Amino acid sequence: MTFSNLFKHKYRLALGISLLFHISAIIGLIFFDYNDFFIDNTPLNLIISMVLILYTQQKINKSLWFFFSACIFAGFTYEVIGINTGILFGDYKYSSVMGYKIWGVPVLLGVLWFTTMYCVGSLTYQAYHWFKIKHKFTISNKLEINLLAIIAAFAAVFLDLFLEPVAIKLNFWQWYPYGEIPIYNYVCWFFGSLILQYLFVNLNFNKENKFAVYLFTIQLIFFITISLFYK
């Protein structure tokens, strides 16, 4: 098996596993009374998504591990500040669905931040370079870095727009005092994401992971579907 075929096989396997989990969850939540089973297994889905990203990554190096660690640390820190002070995101609280908590924040939230930051960064990077090659244009390196980071941060906010209503429906977390999602949440998401996306763009690791694009798309479709049809 050639190197190229090896990664095609990895992408297909990872795509199949991710589709299995998300489609099963959609069917179970919408059409059958398996709500508790799929909701309680959300932490498992988060871990599997992270593992599949690393499994399909070409040439894992120290830079990728640094980005991984930075996302885990920064994401968890953002959430701890948000939960305990209200300075970031707004007034919200996590339920027990997401698993073991430290200072009111599920430990796995760091994994969610890494998965989201990697997917939006990789999606933006690949889309931009496809567009750049297709239309044969050049811009300064500084402008390119800023453009990639800003677009990826907006992509993270776009995903969160659909994630938030689903998280409330499935009781992952709740907003107080009236259950309304504040605009301030999305502002914080943008700037929190932007910091990590500058790191993503500047670190030297392979960013052409097709599975990351698949996973972003699958998650977006999942959130939209559950938001529309889950009662």
C-alpha cells in the first residue's frame, strides 16, 4: 500500500466511524426513545473525534502536540474563567452530562476546544489554498496569516451558532437567568478562537487533514438536524 493509499484508507475508516456515531445519534434521538443513552455517551463521542483527528494526521510532530496542549489548556482556562466569574461568555453552568468537572468545568471541554480549533483551522487552510491555486493570486505573508486566522475564528463562531441550541436541548449546559444565549458569548468565542488560530497558522505541522473537513461538516449537519427536529 502506497503512502497516498494508506491515508485514503485512514480517511475512509475515520469518516465511517464518525458517520456511524453521528447518524446513530440522530436516529436514536429523533425517532426512538434512546435519549439518555446517546446524551450520556457524548463524552465518548468527543474522545473518539479527537482520536480520529490524530489518527488521520500526517506526520505528528512537536508543533502539533504544542497546539494540542495549548488548545486543551486555553480552552479549559477560558471555561473556568467563564463559569466562575462571568467575565467570559456570560452566565452559564454545565450539567453532569459532559463528565467529571474541575472548578465547575468538565475536563473534556479542553478536548472539545482542540477538536473545534483544529477542524476550523484545517478547513480554512485547505479551502484558502485550493482557492489560491485555482485563481493564481498572491498576497503578503502577513496578510495571509491574518486572513486565515480571522476566517477560521469566524468559522468557529458559525459552528457555535448551531451547537448552542443543541447543547441547551440536550442539557449539556444552561444559560441564566432566562435561558437566552447572549451575543457576548459569540464575541468571546471569536476572540478566544482567534488567539488559538494565530497559533494554528504559525506553527509548523501538516494542516491538510481531509478528515477534519469531513468532521466539521458532519458536526454542522448533526447540530442543524437536532436543532430542527429534536423535541
